[in-house]
Amino acid sequence: MKKRIIFVLGIIMCMILSVGIFTACATKKDVSQKYTISFYADEELVFTLKTAGNEEIGLPDAPQKEGFTFDGWYSDKGTWENELMQDTFSERALTENIDVYAHYIPTDTPLPSEYTITFYIDGSASDAIQTSGNETLTLPSAPNKDNYTFEGWFFDNGTWKRELTETTYADKPLTTDVNVYAYYKKTEATDPEPPQKYTVQFDTDGGTVVSDMTVSTIAKSPETTKKGYTFVGWYTESSFTNKVTFPYEVTKAQTLYAKWEQNGSEKIVFSVDGNGVLTGVSGLTANNTDVVIPSEVGGVTVREIGMGVFKDNRNIVSLTIPDSVTTLQNRICSGCTALREVWLPSGLTVIPDETFDGCSSLSTVHFPNTLREIRSDAFCGTGLTEFIAPDSLTAIWGCAFKDCAELTYVDLKNVSSVSGGAFQNCTALRSVRLSDELTELPDHLFDGCASLAEIDMPDRPIAISAFILNGTAYYNDKSNWEKGVLYADGYLIAADQTFASETEYAVKAGTRVIADKAFSNVGYSAKLRKMTLPDRLYRIGQEAFSKLSLLTEINIPDSVRSVGYGAFSGTGYKNYSDGGLYVGNWLVAVQKVAMESFTVREGTVGVADGRDSSLFPTKAQAVTQLTLPSSLQYIGARSFARLRNITDLKLPSELRTLGEGAFEGCLSLKTVNLGKCTKLESIGGAAFKEAAISEITVPASVFSMGELVFNLNKVDLTIHCEASEQPSGWNDKWWDSNKEGVTITVEWKNS
């Protein structure tokens, strides 16, 4: 009987367990099921994607909205606190369909009212111009004064620190009438030695004879005529390479050669409006036409070439633009397929969009040493064989030399900014020397440059992408790879799948930079557990090690000054401490949790860059108190951006660098002890953008300052500079602000 009872009880227990197991299995959610994320912009569905979660997702671009700036995708419409980011569901499942909404921020648009700039000389108004800003100005010349040199027009009469230049209002509005004053600097009285005189002969090539001259200077161009021809100018060689400008200083005995252009069967007629803009040209119907634009038409000086004046002309083979011209409009010669040679004016600063786009025969361009910018598609599809930047050139815009199939050599000299696609599809390009003035290299710069085998990287360590050399001959040359890792000069560029089997790896000595996403091509199968970084390493790029999932041991040398956002995401480093993830003595990530305060732990020397908005995830951005350690030396780009509730900031005295946008969007920030940072060397652009600071001190140690550091400050701001004058490494627009009704005052020590 006892055995029977035990047997019955056993059967009952088995039935209960079976029912429980069946119920659990029946109710368990399928974690692999995909759900829909719907993206709305102003109530309109613009995109959907399906995901099960546990992965990073690609976010779509939002439609552009005039007068507004896109701020992100949010699930809490109206509150705008919960932002959907690429990694929101990287470590958790999506369990239901969700809707997200585009958030836009109004963009301030300045009114285009014109204001007057009045020019004073010795207390009397001499001239005036009207402008609304956002344009290059033409400044009046000042009269000569014996024993004085004219230095320029200045806003601050007597102190002569703030100069008005042609580009002062190129990228900002003028919002009030202003006065500027002529500054004359007294010259030292000297008794100069009489200049040496030399004999100059003139080869007129069939023109009327010009007698020899024995002089030190030729004041104006000697006149000569030739029937049926137009005189182009005097040149120092018979090959007509270097054109002479007058007055001409003679430094040796020499011969000058006259260049002539034969007159066409139809006379070329130039049309100029009252403002000196060349608006039209007729008579360009003959083949092989050489065009020399006169400096004056009908008594009006030619100062500007209008939009598309020569567009799609198939007859022009050469073009000479006079030195009186200071401005070119867009597309002046686009589609001129016969154009072979161009002489640009000596004072030109900007070559605008599509100026010579599609000029497939254009192989020679004489650039002036005043040129500062080459803009988008300016030389796209031309026949240039080499490009050596003028010393004055600082910026090259996107696609400027795209599709130049004959281009073989590029030297960027002093260029400090180059945009993506600038040399895309230059299939013959073999050698490039990059400028030491560059601050970063964009993606897709050399896409389609299959012949590129030699590249001289910048000596200064800068941010670059792992994909910068993809598809080039340098990338495909196996001799440039070591154990599956590609190096170029002091840069670790990329790793490929052959690296996946490495369990330990030492980065080559002398490496200064590890590129953004350097190991992304290795894949998640990588076995690397330990990496040794060399002394003198300067920068670790964004997401540099992000797919090395087993990596748990790495050293960060004392030489490192910058760590990119997400450099260690997806690695074995996952243990957060008090809301922060630390690798060595660097804070590299902040936990996605709500918090009231955040303390960077003592001993930390650096904070990694934030993503496009901040190092702090949206949930963590509501902190009201931020505490930084005395050991901190390096704050990255956007590291503490969008901490909208902090009001007081105490920076450590050991701080050396403050990255671009470091505290941008800290809307309540009122006080900063910046003046105590006596070792601070550099402050990035927009570092304190949108703050509410009323007074701040910049220490004398700062030698580098970015653009618009205090832009859109909410209250009147006084900046006390410990330096006695603006250092050369400070951007001229460092203190500017686009906030209407707010005044920023700069005070220099002892001024």
C-alpha cells in the first residue's frame, strides 16, 4: 500500500512538471522576431526598418526643413528626451513596434538689412560702403602720406588690434553701422642707397620698336603695336611663361618679349554693367579663339566676371583675366571643352563652384599667390596633369578636382582643410604630398584613385579614416602590410581579415595615429586578447578597436592626447564604475543610465571624444553636478556637451587641451574657472557654445583658439585675456557670436 501511494504521488508530480514546462515553452517570446521602427517627420511617415534588436541600426537622414536644423529621432514626441541612436538596441532586444519622430531646432536667420561702414582718415570721413554682411568687401584705398606706411583699416582707433579686412564679414552678417579708421605707421628715416640699374631690351616680334632702357624700375608697360594683332603683354621668356606686371623692378640685364594674339574675323565685344561686372561676351564664334579680357570697358573698370559668361563655349582655347578682377561668379567657363590655358588675376582669393567644370582640355592654370579657397567642382573633369597649391591656399572644397583623369601629382603645401571627394576618380594620380597644416582627412578623399602608390602623410598627427586609401595602389601593395596591418608613415591605417588569428599584437614603434575604425574589417571572429601600443602614440581613432570582442588587455601610453568616440565599444572592456567606463587612465564611455551627478575618478588624465552630440548618452545628460579630478589634462571634442543643467564648472589646473565643442549646449553654465588653467594650450571651436557665461578669463598660456568659441552665449559676456595681444594661433573669429542683442567684450592685458 505504501509503495502504491508513493507511485501515485510520483505520477502526479510528473504531470505538474510537464504542465509547467509546456506553459513556459508556450509563453516564451521569440527573441529573434523582428519589429518595425517607423520614422515620422511632421506626421509624415518617411522611413521604416525592421530589427530584432541586439545590433546597431542605421538611422535615416531626416528631410531638410527650411529655417530649422535636424536634432535627432526621438520616441517621446513633445518632450524630446528619449533619443533613438545607432546603439540604442545594440545590447537588448526590440520587443514591440515603435514610432520615432524627427526633432527640429529653429535656425536663426539674420535679416538682410544693409548697414554703413564709414572710413575715417585723420578724424574726417573719407568714404563709406553699405553691406548686410555675408560677402567679401571691396575696401577703399587710403592716400599716401610721406614718411608713413598705411597698415589697414581698424575698428579700434588708437589701439589698432581689430582690423577690417575684405573677409571680415564674408561669413557673418553686419548688424549695425560701424566706423573704421586708417592706421598709418611712421617709417624710419633712412638714406637708401641708389638702386642698381640694368639694361633691358625689348623683342617686339614684329611690333613697333621699343628702345633699350637702362633702369632700376620700369614704371609702366612700354607701348608697341602690330597691325592685325592685340597686344597681350610683356613676358620674361620667349615661351611666354611669366607675365610682367608694372611697375616692374629690374634686377638683372634681360630681354622682355611681346606676346600678341591675332584678331579674329569677328570682333570680340565685352559687356560690363555699372558695377564693373562682365555680364556678356559676343564674337566668340571662331575656332581657337584666345580671349584677353580688358581691365576697362567703356570707361568702367572690370572688377567681377558674371555667372556662366563663357559657359559651354567650344571655341576658346586660352583666357586671360585682368588683375583688376577680384571676384569670379560660379560656372564662368564650365563646359569650355577647347580651353587649354588660363591666367587668373593676381588678387583673386576664391575660385568658386564649377568655375572650370568639364573643361576637359584645360592643362595649364596660372594660380595667383593670393588664392585662399578652391570651391566645389571648380576643376572637375579638367585635363590638369599636376596640382601644386599656391602657398596662400588654405581650403579645398568637395569634388574640386574630381574626375581629373590626367592628374598624376598633387602637393597640398599649406592647405589646412580639404573636403571629401576632392580628388575622387583621379585614376592616373600616383603621388600625393599632404600638408602638415591639415587637421583631419575625410572619408572618400581618394576614392577611385587606383594608381595612387605614394602618399606623404602629415607630420602632425591628425584624425583619419581606415578607408582613406581603399582601392588605391598603396592599399593593394602587399609590401605595405605587416601581419595584416597597413601602415603609412606614422599612421596605422587599417587591418584585414588575415589579422583575425592574432591573439597578441604590438603596434609598430613610431606609430603616432591609429585610424578611425582601423580594425573594423577584421570582423567579430578576431581572437586578439592583448595589444601593446608604442610610446609616442598621439591619437586613438573613433571606434578603432570596436570589433575586437576578446580584447581585455591594452596599455595607453602617456603620450596619447586624444581618444575617439567608441574606441573600445564592443571590446572586452565592459565594467562600468560609478557610471564611467575606464581604460587605463582614460574615461572612454558613460553608462546609459539617468544620474544626478557625475564624478570623473581621480587619476584620470583624459576624456574621450563624444559622438556627434556628446559622450554622455541622452539619459545621462540631465546631471546637475560635474566633478573633474585634479589629474585631468585632456578633454576631447564634445566630451561634456549637452549637460544642460550644470551651472558651475571647476576645471583642473593641469588641463592642457579643451576639444572642439567640449561644453557645447551646456545651456545653464554660468561660471567657469578657466583663468586658473595656467597650463592650458588649446581651446577648440564652439567649446562653450550656447552657454550663459557673463565673465571669463583666458590664461596667457593658450596659443591655439578655434572659431566661435563662445557663439550664441545667452547673456552679455566680458572676456579677460591674460595675453597683451591676440596670439597668431587664434582664429580671427574666436570671440564672434551670432546671437542678436548680446554683446561680447574682449579686454587684453595692459591695453
